[in-house]
Amino acid sequence: MYDENTISNRQDKGQLNPVSNSTITIAAVGDVMMHDGQIWSGYDSETGLYNYSMFFQDVKDEISSADIAMANLETTLGGKELKFTGYPKFNSPDELADALKDAGFDIIMTSNNHCLDRGEKGVVRTIDVLEQRRLMAVGTSRTAGERDRIVIKEINGVKIAFLAYTYGTNGNPVPKDKPYLVNLIEEDTILKDLTKARQSADAVVVYLHFGQEYQRVASEQQKKLAKMLLEKGADVVIGSHPHVTQPGEWVRVIGPGGEMVERYAAYSLGNFISAQRFPYTDEGVILKITIEKDLQQNRINVKDVDQIPTWVDKFKEDGKMRYVIRLGKKPPLKKISGLKSPPSL
């Protein structure tokens, strides 16, 4: 479990000059999905074990070079006894968490429309598995007390708080007596959490699972919610769920000192890894954000945003399908005919 004093296990990079500003970089990616083909791509029939390190082999350096790296885990880690399956109800081997850790991720967003695919047991066990690997789960909780604590990472003297919420859970109801299991997008709750986070952290990143699937432009509803959160104290808003990328934008808001500041909204980072092959669903971005703490004026500046394109390479090797995230723009391919409209995920 993590509280306001949670500190990254990474070391500060040298002594800071007292008059210098302190900067950190955050790498954020979109949906980490596990369809049936992906599950079996990592299975070794001789050992009975799974290995998914191949997914991230080409992007590992880019992810691990950031001070903090975060991803949306759009599956559960409910255990083998609950059966490993892909769409429509996801449950994946624990080795996926091993691969995420090895790739350099620190923060895993767990509140999304698939987080209850294996019920309460799946929610709890997913957090357990991530915690065992020193990965912080944000957006789902095992207890009410855990829900009320804010996840904070401190790097180079800069404290960053992380909040995460989802629009819903695919009709799988959150138990009425355990509302803490999943953070839902409820304005009053988010604002309360945001106020609490600002009391303990220098900057706040809010991750929202929202928007319309397969829409390549953010809706007015997405923009309105993101702007409101930025006006109320969030420094960065990051979105997932559409399974395709949506252009982000700088948003000018009034800062805590009454000055005009620029904050950033990334409405959808697309799929980071999946087996979807409908238009644009095999493309995503690694969002690199530079946050600066002005030590003289004691304020936060979102200094720079860089978007590194990625795509999922699907190919056959040794008689098995393989999935590898490649850096750069997806090369042109022949049009695939006969595809129906994509299913809701």
C-alpha cells in the first residue's frame, strides 16, 4: 500500500544546486491489452511458463529513460484458476506484470472498463500482483483506507501525485458496499481527491478512461472535463479508451498564484499493445512530459511535451504469432478487405 510519503525506489540524480530548477520526465502510454493471440504468443509448451518481454523489447530504452513511466492495464491479473482469456472479458498471466516492470514502468492505471472482468477477486489480485513487483496501482483499491490515500512519487525533490478514474465497468457493477474498489468518473469525487493531492504534491497527473471508442478526435465532453480539471489544479490530464490516438492540446488556465499558465491535455494515447487490427488501432504514442519545479518561485511548469509514435508489429515466428511494439510511424500496408465494424472493447 502507498501513502502520501511514497517515494520512488529510483535514486535522485546527484545533488541539486539550491538556486537551480528541478525537472523530471514522465513517460505515459495508452492501453495495454491482452487478446487471446497475445496470451498464447508468450506461452512455452515445454516449461508451461509465459514470457511477454518481447512486447517491449524495442521500446524499453525509451520507457526506462523517463523518471516515471505509466501505462493503462486494460486486463486483469486474476490468476490461472479464473482462466486466461482475451476479449470480451480479459484475464492475463502474471508474467505480463513482469514484462511491464522489466520495461521500466512504475505506475499502472487499473481503473478502466475491464477492471471488473473477474469481479472483486480480480481487482484485488491484480493489485497484489503489481505490488509484489513494486508497481503502483492507481484507480482501484482493496480497502477504503487504501482508496483514500494518494499515490505520490518523488523524484529529484519533485512530488507528483497520480489519480485515475473510469467512465464505467462494462455493466459489471461495483459492489454497493465496496465503492472503493473502482474509481468512477464522478466530478465531486475527483475534485475532492484533487484538492487532497494538491496539499501533498507539487504536481498532479489525472488519468481518465473516457471518450468514444475509435473516434480520432476528442469529444466536447472530453475537452470540457479535462479543462475543468486543469482549472481546478491538475497539471496534466491523460486519456485512454478510444483505442486510437486523439490529438492533445495545451490549455491556458489561471495558476495558483493568479498568473496564466499552460497545462496539457492528452485525450487518448491509443493502444500501446493489442491484437486489434482495425484502422489505427495498432498505433499509439509514448507521451514524454517534462515538468519543472521553479525553486525560487515555488511553482510548477509543464515545460515540454513530446509524442513518440509507436505501432504493433504482428508477425509469425517459429510457427507462432508474435507481437512487438515498434518505434516510429507504422509503415504503409495494403488495405485489408472484408473487415466488419470493430467490436466495443
